[in-house]
Amino acid sequence: MKAEQQYIDLYRQCEGMIAAHSSEVMNTPRAQAFADFQRLGFPNRKVEKYKYTDVDELFAPDYGLNLNRLDIPVDTSEVFKCDVPNLSTSLYVMLNDCFDAHEQPKASLPEGVWAGSLKEFSTLRPELAARHYGRLADTSKDAVTALNTMLAQDGFVLYVPKGIVVERPIQVINLLRSSVDFMLNRRVLVIVEDGAQARLLACDHAIDRVKFLVTQVIEVFVGENATFDFYELEETHNNTVRFSNLYVHQKAGSNVLLNGMTLHNGQTRNTTEVVLDGRGAEIKMLGMAIGDKQQHVDNNTFIDHRTSDCTSTELYKYVLDDSAVGAFAGKVLVREGAQHTSSQQTNRNLCLTREARMYTQPQLEIYADDVKCGHGATVGQLDENALFYMRQRGISEKEARLLLMFAFVNEVVDEIRLDALRDRLHLLVEKRFRGELNKCQGCAICK
């Protein structure tokens, strides 16, 4: 039996239960998503977009789900106590794929701003939610997106009305908790209207050592002259499989920063698709992955320049040790009429052993003649001359290698526009390279 059959059978048996514990807005696209999933099935590695990740194999195991929304016995306020020093955030918690209403930030948000449960938001503001939910995540083109849309019952939403500036960053802690192998389907919706500004930090942590399968679909709408920063930090464990699909739509004059960092994981597949749909829109996409053992990190990106005078910048860096596998496939499409486009795509990688593998595939597709576009990719090892130079000055070989690796990824970390978070990431990256605890200081999960 192919892996998708168990999910088809599951949906048929539990359709009523899934709908009963969600909202009308989230229920509306389920039937079409189910039909699309049946038609598509999981892609095999002959499909170009998924050639570096065996989707069918990763979804084949039988995972438990909490479709009936039973209470999970955990006090998140006791389990998770860490915070980034000197970074004052509005902190929220997602327990698996359910918003934890017990944990609410002490500081209030500006009037009109909503941060919280997607299920609740789509019930209280159905018209606004319906105009955005599922509009970017096309279930007819991607099986993982279709599966998530079939099964997701809750998630997190950030809504910032027109002209509102949210000074305090929003932080969402995604906690994975289960006593058995577990699958969760999380949904995230971000709406930043014209002239608004917001910053969102999402951190993934696993409490238990069981196997987790995570599907996540994120839809981000950024209005005219709006600014949005989104930081994602993955710190789970080797038994975690994560599929995250991020869809972004930008209007004229908008500015977006996406920074995704994988410090510890099992198998990760990140898809990011951005549409620049207004003159002067700007996107900066950054990614960093540190892998060892048999860890796998696959980033697939697509930037669609639909109008003129837009700018996109991509920088992804990998450091792979032992038998880790990394993959990067990035495509930039410049449509006809998108004159004065500026686009630069860069992927640089270090393989520290002969067993580590990196696959890179940068692509440009251009249908306009007045543009400035470029791309480049490198795969190499640590500079032996630099190592020799440092050894000659009394630095041990181990320390010299650590310093070179740290300097290599710093370019991504330095682009973080939150000083306290940037400083914290410098420390976490150093600890990761040293093989020390890579989780946040003071967190009960790590103990």
C-alpha cells in the first residue's frame, strides 16, 4: 500500500470529527483538498521539486493523531521557561498543532492587532479569515499542502490592521509533546495590512524523544508599504520529520525579511514561495543549516517577480558533518514586463567529511531585458591555508576549525534585525558546533 492510502482512509473515517473540532472557514476547503490529495498522491523522487527528499518513505509510518482534541497533560508554563535574554517579546505557545490559550503574554498588543488561535480568529472574524485562508496555499499543486489542509484543525494567526506598528516582536513556541509516535498538522496565517509593521519569531522544540511528523503551512499577506520580519528556528531532535510550506504575497513597496535556521533536526523539507506583486516590493531570504549524523535538510525556494522595480536577495549556507545530507533548489522567475528587476541568489556550503553530501540547483528564468540578476553556488571544505595559518599562531586544530565554521555562517546570522536575537543565535551556533546543548538557556526541555 502506498503511503497516501492510510491518510485517505483516515480522512474518510474521521471527516466529521475533524470538522467538529475546527471552524467553518477551515472546513470549507477540506473537500477540495481531499480530492486534490487523492489525485496527486505523494510525489516520488522523479518529481523535480522533490528529487532530494523521499516523501513517500517519510509519511509511510503509522503515526498517532489527536483529531478528537483530547487534553495533553503538560503545563507549558512549567516545561518551557526560556527566553532570549534582553529580547522583550509577546510570547505565545502552540502545543503540537493546538493553540495553548492558557499561556498569554502579560503585555497588551496595540488596538486591533490579533495574535492567537486561528480556529478562534476564523470563528470571530470569518469574513476576514475567509478572504485569506487557503488563498496562497494551492492544494491542487502540492500534496503536502493538500494533506495539511485536509487535517489541520487549529493554528496561529497574526493580524495587524492598516497603519499599525507592533513594536514588540511576537514569539511563538511550537512544542512537540507525545508519549507515542505522533503526527501534527499546524497552520499559520499572517496578515500585515497596508503601512503596518510586525516581527514574528517561531521556535520549534520537542519535549519527548518519540518520532514526530510535522506538516506546517504558512500563508503571509503583506500589504502596500508594509514591513514584516519572520524568523524560524528549528531545534528538535533526530527523530523529527518536518515539512513546512511557506507562501508569501507582497504588494507594492512592501519589505519582507525571511530567516530560517535549522540548528538541530532529523529530516527537514522547507518550501518557500514568494510572489512580488507590486512595484518596489523587496524580499530578503536567508537560510542556515547545520547538520551531522544522518540529518537531512532540503530547502526549495521560488520567487516570482510579477511587476517592475522589485528586488530579491537570497543567501543560504549549509555546514554538513558526518553523513548529513543537504539540498538547495532555488528558482527566480522574472516575468515579461518586470523591468528593472534586481535579483541575487547565493548558496554556499561546507562538507566537513567525504560522507557528507550537498546538492545545489540555482535557477534563473528571465523574460524581461532590463534586469540585473545573478546566481551562484559553491560546495567545498574548510580552507587548509587558513587552518595552517591559525595553527602557526598557536590555535589548536579543533578550535581553528570551529572558528572558520562560525565565521562561515555568521553572514546569515548577522542579517537578523533584532540585536538580542542575533547575539543569542551567535551563542547557539557556537554551542552547536562544539557539540554542547543547543537549546535555549534555562529550558526544562533540555534537562
